[in-house]
Amino acid sequence: QVQLQQWGAGLLKPSETLSLTCAVYGGSFSGYYWSWIRQPPGKGLEWIGEINHSGSTNYNPSLKSRVTISVDTSKNQFSLKLSSVTAADTAVYYCAREGNHCSGGSCHSATFDYWGQGTLVTVSS
Amino acid sequence: QSALTQPPSVSGSPGQSVTISCTGTSSDVGSYNRVSWYQQPPGTAPKLMIYEVSNRPSGVPDRFSGSKSGNTASLTISGLQAEDEADYYCSSYTSSSTWVFGGGTKLTVL
């Protein structure tokens, strides 16, 4: 059974850098993309970005200038850094696996099938 | 990228059916079958209910079904139960190699 466990600082001051890590237990780490998703209090989900085991990344254009996602395949972990945070970055941050769908001999990322427990990050002076 | 459009709320009585729509564009929902639906009770992480438009993961009741027509995907819940009360979100892959979510729909079981 795949499990994602995440951790990181929960209280930041404006202009600081948010840093979260997600560890993957069970299942394969390679062969998947791994994503970060956030949810401001009382609001909807926002995709932040993704990375695969080779370090290939894609980011949400609205956050791209401040986001770095990295991977440590030796520990089956991936991490998120978001710089210059403001109160607007206050949210529950989730890590998630992008499950694959295979058809006709090819596979692609299709969905977010396993999620971490979420980490509330509050930005306040 | 703009969020997919969902109705803010829907409601139904136990045993009834409800449908939640998710409208995107020809750059996301209209071009890919990588449309998913998630259920999120308060204070919990989202749970995958439907992937690739209409596929159910193991363990999801067959009361949940998905479909797509053009730029709009839909989630239908039949035989509504009290435990179905939650927020529901759709997601889609986009032509920019990114992912986008809907704004969410609150389902109330009357």
C-alpha cells in the first residue's frame, strides 16, 4: 500500500521560504510523477507543480518564479520550496502521486491517486 | 491557467441522483480524457473517486459515475446517501503540461 508522509515548518513570516518534504512508502518511486497541491482555508485546490524520479519538473505558471521542486531518489522523497511567501500563500499543502493510466501499450499520468495528510502552513508577521 | 468551472453547491435527498458539472476549455477538458473527480469531507485530504473521465478506483461504489461531452465533464451520484455529503473537485490535464482543478462543489444531502 502506497503511503505519503509529509512534514515541514507550519508558521512562516512574510518574505521567508516555505519548505516541505514528502516521503513515499510502499510501491515504486520511479515511473511516476509526484505533485504538490495546496488549498487555502475555505477555498479550492491549486496545483503547484510536479517532478519525476529523473528530476524533470513542470510548474504552475502563476507560481513558477517562486517554486522549486526537487527529488531525492535515494530516500524516495521529494521536496517543495516556495520563496518570498506572503499571507496569500497560507494554505494546507498536500503532496500526491500521479497515478498512471495505460492503454494501447503506452502509459501517462492520469490522476492524483495517493495523497499525503496535508500540512497547514500559515504566513503571518 | 483558469480554474475549471463547477457549481458552488448542489443538493439532493437520500436515494435521489445528483450531477455535478465541470466546464473547461478546448485546452484541457475538451482535449484530454485525463479528467478526475475527488471527494473531500471537511478536514480531510481529497479522495480519488473517478479517473480518466469514467473509471472508478477499486473500492469506490458504482453509485459514482463520470462522463464527458465536449469541454464539460460530469459526476453523477445515484442513490444518494448521507455519507456522500462532502466537497467535490474535478481536475484535468492541460495542453501546457500542467494540471488544473475546479473551484469545488459542496454537496448537501437533505
